[in-house]
Amino acid sequence: MNNRERICMEASKFKTTLEKYYLEKKNKHQDKKIYLGIKICICLLLYAVIIAVQMQMVKSAIDLAGIVAQVQVMISIYMVISIKNKGYTIATVVNLIDIIIVIVVLLETGNTRVIPGVSVPIGTIITISIIWLYGKGLDSKLAELSRQKEEISFLYKELAISEKKRVKQNLELIEVNNKMKKREVRLNYLVYIDVLTELPNRKMMIKKMEHLIETLRDKDDSFALILIDLNNFKKINILKGYDIGDLLLKEIAFRIKENIDKEDMLGRVGGDEFVLITQHKLNKNKIYEYVDKIRIVLLKEFMIDKMVLNISASFGISVFPQDAKSAIELLNQADVAMNQSKEFGKNGIYFYDKILNAVTDES
């Protein structure tokens, strides 16, 4: 569902809801009008009955005016209280009509006993006027309270909407922060890790050497740096393709890792160059034996994409602090030793000797 269809659907739902609300309000208003009309009719009917009773009493000289007057007053008060707006007007008009009727009867019959009957509607008009004015003031206060309640309700709804927006924004912010953290982790990974072999890269290996140098500077301790350069690897890339070359590099990295001490650190520093830092104590003879084991392991066949590949490596070794005092110097001295191995037939292991400034074969 696209945005346009979703908007149209939401608009249709809103229209249906609005129509339903309007019809409900309309029906309630019509019911209210009908109920109001019934009450007015009943009150007018009672008034008519009372006036008829008064006329009959006057003619029959029956003295029940007090009872009739009380009923008349109650009906008037009821109309003012129960029938808003129109009740006061109707009750006043009816009581005025009652006054006129009494006066007419007095003039026609000359019966002075009906004169007190004028005071009842007059008193009723005064009473309902007081009630009406008081009710009007009360309605005004209630309307003000209702308005304030609506304003508070509106503010509460606005606050609830704002709170929902704030929660949504916070969730979005948390999501953005999580994405940024993941990107930051990914960037750090790319900065210090070789993507192909998932080994530490040149930058990471130099940092590791610098840390070891700083840690061992004042201690009588050492570590060896072993530079491993694959022999004739470029020919494999040219003859078999770079994809095969990449797969071979991954297998070589895996095989070396499987045959080194857990404390040692292996990294890839170039296209076909690896660096191994020995962090466990070894003398030169032990270092040679350790590296020779790796050399022999690499001579075994590699099965890459159903192809059998063979490769060898040349090894150059420098030792801290005998050969160099910095990470870059150690790497350079190991490179010198490795190149010496290349010159003397490849597949060899050479140490760098700083005093003689030459490379000697320890085998």
C-alpha cells in the first residue's frame, strides 16, 4: 500500500467517524426537543386545568383557592427549573393570563372574593423571577467551569500527544545512536583489521609493537618480530586469478594461526606479507625451531576451489631490544633479513644481526 492509498483510507475512516458522530448528536438533539415539547404540553395542560378549576370554584363559591394556588406555584417553579430558556417565559405568560382572567371575572361577577387570587400569580412571577436569575447565574458559573474543564482536558490531550512525540523521538534518537555506535565499531574494525583475512593490519601490528616496547623498555625481557613473505604469490594471482589468490591467503592465515602459540599475534601487513609477534619467552634457537615449524606447515598442499596449490615463504626475524628500539625499525630490520632469505634461494629463515649489519643463516 503506497502513501496515497493510506492517506485516502485514513481520510475515509475519519469521514465515516465524523458522520457517525454528527448523526448521534443530531438524534440526541431531536430526542431532547421532543422530550422538551412533551414537558411544555403537560405543564400547559395542568395550567389549563387549574384555571378551569379556579373558574368553577368562583362560580360555585368553593373556597379551595389555597390548594389551587399551591399547585399553580409548583407547576411554575417546575417549568422554570426543568425547562431551560423557555420555561421562565411560558410560566410568566401563563401567570399574567391568570391575572387577567381573575380581573375579568371580578369585573363580570363583582365577586370580591377573587381579588386575593391576583396576589398568587404576582407572587409566583416574583418567585420564579428570583429562581430564574439565580439559575442563570448558576448556569453561567457552570458554563465557566465546563469551559475550564474542556481547556484542561484539551491541555491534557496536548500534553499526552507531546509525551507520545517525545517518547517516539527518544526511541528514534536511541536507534540513531545505536546505528552510529555500530558504524563506529565497523570503522574501527576497518581501521585496524584486514578485511580479507580478518587479521590485524599493519597499523594494528605497529601499535601492538609500540605497546610491547613501552611495557618491556625497563625490563630485562624481549620479543621477536617475524616477517613472512610468500614466494611467487604473484604468479598464482596471474595464472589462477585474484579470487583464487584471495582464497589462498585466507587459508594461509588460518593455517599459520593454527600453528602458533595463543599468546602470539599474527597480522597481515601487505599483499602477500604477514607479521608474527612472539610474546612468549624464546631464545634464538627456540625461535628458529618455532618459525621452521610454520615454514614446513606452509609447504603442505592447499586445496583451493578443487585445485591443488603449493607455495613457500621466506622468513626474516628481528629481536627487541637487540636489533632495534622502535616498531618501525624492527619491521625494517625484519624486512632486511627476509630479503636476504629471498636472495639465498627463498624458503629460508634469517635473523638480523645489528652488530655485523648482515644476515646470517641460523640453520
